[in-house]
Amino acid sequence: MDRREVAAVLAYIGRLDPRTIRTGTDDARDQITQWQELLDDVPFVTDHGWDVREAIRSHVLDSPYPILPVDIARRWRAHRRDRLDRHTDPTPAADPDDPAAWRAELLRARNAVAAGIASPSTHRQITSGRRPREVEERLREIGSCIPPAVRAELAPYRPTRAAREAAVAEGVPDALAVRCDWCHAPVGSPCRQRRASPDGTAPGNAVRATPHPSRVDLAAARTGRHRAA
């Protein structure tokens, strides 16, 4: 703040707390000089969240003691520190092979946040919110975030998922959408081999390429009930 702004601050404080008023010309001049020296790096108001009048009102309401310039300076430092704590450095546009330009851009961004010129860039702001319109239009166009060509290339590496997608595309009930009553495979998991042994147990745990027929029938029956409903 410059001397004119400091004089406005002292006049505002005097209206709220008459104890701070200096009636003598020399005393008022010395008070302005002292306050201006301590508040030289404190802004009067910023575009994002700081107003010295709010800090003054809070002090007058919370403290029985007359406000001092250090009280305002400390509130400003706490405000600036809170902004920087909520700030996450965005990736600079500068060439990463130019460390000096990279650091300079980071410092400019941090100084702008600290001074109240720019809002903090937080993780929540980066990760939240709706997808950009062009992304939503692209997903509607291709029907999935995985393009068909890539999905076809992945099919040999995930046969179970590929079989489910093929069944859905052909209008066949998805057998893996229900639990298998024969091998007890849970929903979403492929069926397992169960070979009955002479002692009555069912050893074997190999994954089947196709679901058990009873599971297919159960899925078809449930799909029929849902459609009828």
C-alpha cells in the first residue's frame, strides 16, 4: 500500500475504533509513515479473496486491543500462505529443456497466486467437472473410449471380455452376467472346469473357453423375464 491507501486504512480504522485516531498533524503524519513501512507489501484489495477492510473488521470484532499494522501484515501473510498451500503448479508451457524458462514460469504463476492476481490451481479443479464437449461427442461417435480397431487387437489378450462383447453384439444373453450354479463362478468371472472324481469331489480349476450350458440357460431365462416385465 502507498501512503494514500494507508491514510484511507487509518481513517477506516478510526471510524470503527476511535482509540486509534491521532489528532495532532505531526502524530498523524508519523503514524502514516510507520504504517506504510510495515504495510508496504500488503495490498489494499486483490481480485481474489483479500480486502484489508475485512481483516480490520475481523480484528475489531475478535480482539479487545487496538489494531496494529503488524496485525494486518500477519493476516495478509496467513492469507497468502493459505492460497499457496491450495495451489498445485500447472505444467509450464515453456520448453522443459530450458530449465531457466521453466523455473521462471513456475515462479510467475506462484507469485501471481500469492499476490491475489490469479486463483490457486488445485487438484480438484484439474480432475473434477464434466468432460469437454469434444470428448463427449467423440465418445458418442465411437460408442466407447476404446476405438473398435484397438478393441479388436486386444481381443486375443482378454478372451472372456471379447466373448461377452460378441454375445451382446449378436443379441445373445450375457452368461457371465449371472452366477454359475454348476461351478459357482461369480458374476463377471468365467466358468471353471469341474470333473467329477470317484470319491465324489470335483477337482480341476482350469478356465473354460465357454460358459456352462446351465449358466447360459439361466442368463436367457432372466433376460426373458426382464423383457417380459
